[in-house]
Amino acid sequence: MPRRGLRLGVALVLLLLGGMGLGVVPEAWAKGAQSAAVDPYIGQPAAIDAGEEIYREKCIICHGRAGGRGPDLFAITLSDAEFLKTVENGRPGTLMPAFGSRLSPDDIWRIRAFLKANPNGI
Ligand code: HEC
């Protein structure tokens, strides 16, 4: 059983590296993932960097380096789908704005990949 897990892990890493090299797979994943509501950018360095830039520009003012006026997004346990929906629609009646007209789903996934890459905040 552990061996099997290891082999699967190696296969996934190879797939990821291959995909990044070709530059095709992440796009394909992104398309499929939007309907499946799964973040296609988890663990992808370029997307994580882009997500950090957006976070610093649009979210850090309230959510801080590990929480602030808004909850600590580095520690939340929302599903990918709930995260996307919350950021697109905001939370009416709270300070949380709707970003649906300002950020694409891909950009929201990039933010999420950045948050997931830094579970203890920045
Ligand atoms: C003006 C302040 C403000 C800004 C800017 C802001 N947020 Fe929020 N956000 C909040 C507040 C306040 C809450 C808590 C809402 C509530 O009480 O449910 C929140 C909640 C959330 C939640 C839900 C957390 C949970 O555990 O339910 C997510 C996800 C989130 N914000 C993501 C983002 C992202 C991503 C950005 C940047 C694109 C962002 N927010 C920008 C204030 C802000």
C-alpha cells in the first residue's frame, strides 16, 4: 500500500512537471476545473506567485498576513467551490466585497493556490 502511494505520487509529480513544460495541461485543467470547481493551480509556482500579487493588491488590506479585519484566509477550511463562490459574490451584509466583476475564476484560483502554499500566513 505505501509503495503504491509512492508510485502514484511520483506519477503525479511527473505529470505536473511535464504539463508545465508543455504549457498545455494547466490550461486544460483550468477549463475542466472551472466546471468541476477544483483549483487547478495548487502547487504551481508561477500561479502561486501571481496569486500572491493579487492577494497583496486586493485582499491583504482586510485579511492581513494571517487574518485582520477579515478572517485568516491562510487557515480557512472552505472547499474550492465555496471559496470561489464567496470571492465572486462577497458576503452581503459584511465588509467582504464581491470580486466577480474584477477577478476571473482563474485569478481567484491563483489566490487560493497562494493561500494553500502558505498555511501559516506570510
Ligand atoms: C474590505 C475588506 C475586505 C477585502 C478587501 C476582502 N475581504 Fe474577504 N472578507 C472580509 C470580511 C469582513 C469577511 C468575513 C465575512 C463574514 O463575516 O462572513 C471576509 C470573508 C472572506 C472569505 C470567507 C472566509 C470564511 O471562512 O468563510 C473569503 C474566502 C474571502 N473573504 C476572500 C477574500 C479574497 C480572496 C479577497 C481579495 C480578492 C478578499 N476576501 C478581500 C473582508 C474583506
